[in-house]
Amino acid sequence: MSIESCVFIVDDDQEVRDAIQLLMESVGLRVQTFESAQDYLQQFDPNRAGCLLLDVRMPGLSGLDLQARLAEQGRHPPIIIITGHGDVPMAVRAVQAGALDFIEKPFNDQVLLDSVHRAIEQDSLQRGEASRLADIRERYQRLTPREREVLDLVIAGKRNKIIAADLNVSQSTVEAHRAKVMEKMEADTLSDLMRMMLSLDTY
């Protein structure tokens, strides 16, 4: 996964693309430009970090169409809508559908830069959370079937003595499995373990 963020600019107006690219590069941001939504979709990679600056009205797929296509893909960069005055109602709909912000043309440079930096920060936080959840799932996969049974009962709030009776094993066996679960899940406390499990879709 690329750790360097990129600002993806999708606008059919070359002057707008060039102006935004120059502005982004002036503060050290990487930029990639596209003249159509189709062009962006052809190279779309959910693992690329950054944000997407998206015009509303374009030939072929509109900005709202592209937003809908990306929503179907699942993970995608935060979207900032670039809009003309007449497109504000559409831009509002885009924000309601999950876009981070909308900026009116002609845009104020600092307003646009501030929005882009917020979007990149949000993207970084989302990717960090996705990585954390992937680590938890990977640890969970290391557990044996019996360790998962013990984990389920621990999360349900049952004490070792009750778990032993439920599984028809000794209490010392439950304690050993429980210790192994804590070790494999890299949990320091029971509350750590519970937070990890509750963050997964399984729980």
C-alpha cells in the first residue's frame, strides 16, 4: 500500500485541472489528473492513499455517477466535489451520499487546500483503522477451534468455572486456553480483548 498521499483531480476542463494541480504541487502534494470519470475508474486502486477532487458535470459519467460507482467498490479516497454555482443542489446531494465537502468555482485557494488536507487526514485515519482491524482478524485466525470457544464464552461474560462446565473440561484447562487466547490476541487485559472482539463484525 502506498503511504504517500496523492490528490486525484477529475475534471473535463483542462484549465481547472491545471490550476488545481499547480496549487496542490505548490504545497508539496502529489497530483494525478483525469479528464473524465471513465479515465479515473480505469486506473482506480483502493490501496492508493489520498483524496479525490471531482467535478459534478462532465460528459459521460457525471461526478455523482462516479461517486456511486466508487461506493459500490467499498473503500475509496474521500471525495471533495468541485461545483459551479448552478450545481450546488447536486453537490449537496453528493455530500449527503458521503462526499466530504463541496467547493464552488471559482474556488478560494486556501479553502480548497484546507479541505484537501482534511480529506487526506481522514483517509489516513480510515486506513489506520482498517489496518488495525486486519491485524485483529489475523490474530483471531491463529486461535484453535477450542480457543475460539473459550473466547466466545469469555466475551459472553462467563467465569472460568462456568466455562469449564459448559465445555466439560477442567477449570485449569480453561485457564490455560484463556491465557493462550490473551497471548495470541496480544491483549493485556480482558477489556482490551473485549474491545478487539467488539470491533470485529463477528461480534
